[in-house]
Amino acid sequence: MIRINQLKLPIGHTTAALEKKIQKALYLQNQHFTYQIRRQSLDARHKEDKKFVYTIDVKTDNENRILKKVHDKNITLTNEKAYCFPKPGPAPLHSRPVIVGSGPAGLMCAWYLAKAGFAPLLLERGEEAYLRQQKVEAFWKNGVLDPDSNVQFGEGGAGTFSDGKLNTLVKDTFGRNQEVLKRFVEAGAGEEILYQQKPHLGTDMLVGIVENLRNQIQEMGGTVRFNAKVTDLIFEQDKLQAVKVNDQEVIPAQICVLAIGHSARDTFGMLYEKELYMESKSFAVGLRIQHPQSMINQALYGEAENPILGPASYKVTHTCDNQRGVYSFCMCPGGYVVNASSEEQMLAVNGMSYQARDSENANSAIIVTVSPDDFPGNDPMAGIRFQRDLERKAWEAGKGKVPVQLFEDYQKHQESTSFGQVKPCICGAYTLTDVRKILPEEIGDSIEEGILAFGKRLPGFDRPDALLCGIESRTSSPVRIVRDKELEGSKKGIYPCGEGAGYAGGITSAAMDGLKVAEAIARKYSIPSSDA
Ligand code: FAD
């Protein structure tokens, strides 16, 4: 196969133009060839001449001969190995693997174990996606929170009500990234996610995709149960014997994958009591900022709207005078700020979008890293206490509604009383107030300094009527459930997995970690007998 890198075409090009360019690059003339787009990224440095940059794999006859002819460092022979899931190992497995949590990590782990014949049991505390969606929409409307089915919990995990960005910074030596993206495509996503630089699935797509993944798992012999919260783990001599569901049902288990996400604070508490080895870890906190999407498009594309490119996204960072780093995170073009709380009388926000990304506003978290030095105490649960304290303050500031403040009032430490030109795009009730008082002083100051610095790079970022909402406190896990080289935790049979375990951040990296854990289990254990 021949790989062509750096193939550039104007953004409005046709398929015929792409094929012609391939032919020209390889001097193919009338020779038959097939091709696959491996990557498409955008070069918008020259706003009047924006280009797509492609990596293309081409199959044709006499590839070696063609290569000798072209003499171009961007054209090479490639021999990529196909991804390979390991064959079952020798260790006896007496009961089906139990997976806790149906987020991207748990779903992918269950999918691959089911495919390999392990008939896993997937336990999810929340409701199935369709019912969960109704619960979440009711919460945004009337404020009644279901602590087990909300934006964080339920089928598909935190990834379901999300912006559905699928890009990841995780290095992909083994082909797991393409594997999990292929699973999303098979479950209903468009093929373009396999090659786009910034692939995206909206919340409306994700609900159907996670339902399809669940059906596939069941068709391959797995079992998926909802409203099934794991409330205890039963060990004998540090070896897992069983899991307890909803404080009642005991299910024998030799291995259990903990793909519980970063918000299952009650479950972290249970694991801590069970003396599973955990550490507190750094994460980041801050606020969500909203601007008109057209303003962001203008800054990045040189035009307020571009139907080919869709809404623009940004990533900005700044090091403050106090040496804290402040940066944008989980930017949602054409999205909504959502009330993403999962505990009573505490409030956390996040960002989501629909597939069309067509809301008026761009939003992004502007966050500052906090480390165990900032937390109250030295135990593994200290970061969770820090988060809860901020979320309580956010709840109080908005009296249960999402607290909102204009940037100019934020700078003056005063309550906002009316909106400017930026109108809020928020799912859930909101109220104007003083958001800054939620934050520790140093973090509040860092965010102000960051926004002013970002205004120098993206004109209008620091506009007086930009809207700030809080608190963004669930950027990544405050805890790491430490695992060894074989991905097992400090007690035998426990496999910490995904974002909650501290080994992933984001949908795709959590899904890849789920696959990695499935591989570790398959490599070690034999398939349990069907009556296990
Ligand atoms: P989770 O998705 O959190 O799943 C954990 C699951 O475990 C949950 O369903 C929970 O109910 C279940 N669970 C917990 N405890 C128990 C228990 N005791 N018993 C049974 N079940 C239990 N990431 C991106 O990459 N791109 C984005 O655009 C993006 N946008 C986001 C927008 C929002 C609003 C939110 C909240 C998150 C967003 N994220 C995004 C982050 C992403 O969703 C997470 O990184 C990812 O879902 C983590 O996957 P996970 O499987 O490790 O955990």
C-alpha cells in the first residue's frame, strides 16, 4: 500500500478533484487504484485560502515501481498491521467477568470480552439511555435530580450527554484508537470519524450509538443490567469472591472491572473502606465561558460562518504570574452549558452539543490545575472533598440554578443583574449572580488573567458581556485507583479502568482503556464454561 501525506486541496473540493490529485501524485494516468482517507485536517493559517490536508492510503498494481518513479518524501510504502485481540490465556476463570459502569470504558471492555466469548455481565447504576434522557431533560426543566440517572450516570456514562469530541492525545501504538472508532461507526456513527482530525458525535447521535453497542454486547452473549449499583465488593484474603448489587444481591465474581467514571464518589468511598489502594491526584477546576460562535468563527476562519467547516473550535493556554497554568478545556462549538450535577445540593457544569452544533454560542471550560497541595487533607478522598466544597458553593450561589456572571462584573467582583449581547445557551435553570465568590481567590484571579490573555489571541474573548458559569469541577478524576503492569489493582481480581481509575480522560481514551483492560483479561484467563 502507498501512503501519501500532506495532500492539500481547497476546502470546497470535490471527490473527483481528490482522486485526480492522487492520480497526479502517483503518475497513475489510467491505472486502476483504490484509496482510503486516513486523516483529514484543516490548514486555516491563510484565511483566504483555507485547505484540507490529507493522508491517503492507495492500493494499486506495481507499487514498488511507482514509488521509484515519484521521489517525494511525502509518498512512502506502508505496511500497517491490523489490530489483533489476544487469544484466551491459561488461567481458569470460574465465573463470567463483571464490569461495573457502562461508560465508554465499560462498554468497550464488555464488547471485546463478549466478542471473545467471555459472556461478561455489565452492571450500570443508572437507567438505559432512552429513560435516562427523559430523567435528564426533566432535571433541566424542574430541578429534580435522580442521583443514579443524570448527566454523569446511566447508559453510556458521562459520554452520552456530551459534546462527543472523539479526538485523543493518547499515543496509539497498537491500533486501539481506530478499533474503538470502528465500533462507533458500526453502531451508527458516520465513517468520517475514522479520519477527521477532530471527529465529533453529538448527544442526539450518542444515545442511539450506546443503545446499539449494548444490543451488540447482548447478541454476543453478554448481559447488561441497569439500575444495578455495585454497593460492595466481597474479598477473601484480598481475592475477589463476589460483588453486591443494590445492597442486596450477591453475585459471585472472580474478576471485576471498575469502569465507574470520575463522579462515583459513593463508590470511591466504598473502595477506600475496602482498602483498595488509591491515591489522590491533580485535576483542574474553573468556569465555563460563553461567546457568540460567530465571533469565534470570525477570529479563526476570518468569516462569521462557513457551511463546509461548520463552527470553529479553539484551544488556548496561558501561564499566570502566580505560575498557575490556565487553559481552555472541552470546548463545545455551537453547544450548550449543561447542569451536570449528580449530588443533591451541589452543582457542577459541563458542556455538550447536538450533532448539528448549531446553538448560537461557543462554550469552553477555562480551568486551572489543582494538586493534592490544594486539597483539605492527605488521604485519597481529599480531592473529592475539595470538589464537593466548590459544588456546594456553586449550588448556594445560584440557589440550585446554574450561576451566571458577565465577565465585566466578574472583574469588578460584583453580582450581574442583566445580560449584554451574549445570551445564554444553557440546559437547566440559571440565574445571574456573583460567580467569582465560588472560587478560591488565587484560582479566580488566574482565570481573569487567562481570559484577558486569551483576548489578545482571539479578539473578543475578553469582551465585557462574555458569560461565565460555574463550577467546572469534574474535568478528570480526583483519584487514581492504582494498577500494576497487568492492569490489576491492589486486590486480586480488581481491574480499575477508564477515567475514574485515573488512566484516561475523555471518551476515546476511556474507550481505548476499556479495550486495553479487556485484552489484559483475555490474555490471562480462559473462557468460563457457559454455566458459570
Ligand atoms: P463514565 O463515562 O463516567 O462512565 C462510568 C459509568 O459507571 C457511569 O455510567 C456510572 O453510572 C457507572 N457507575 C458508577 N458507579 C457505579 C456503581 N457503583 N455501580 C454501577 N455503575 C456505576 N469527553 C470527550 O472526550 N469529549 C467530549 O466532548 C466530552 N464532553 C463531555 C461533556 C459532558 C457534559 C460530560 C459530563 C463529559 C464529557 N466528556 C467528554 C468526558 C467523557 O464523557 C468522559 O471522559 C468519559 O465518559 C469517561 O468514560 P468512563 O467510561 O471512564 O466513565
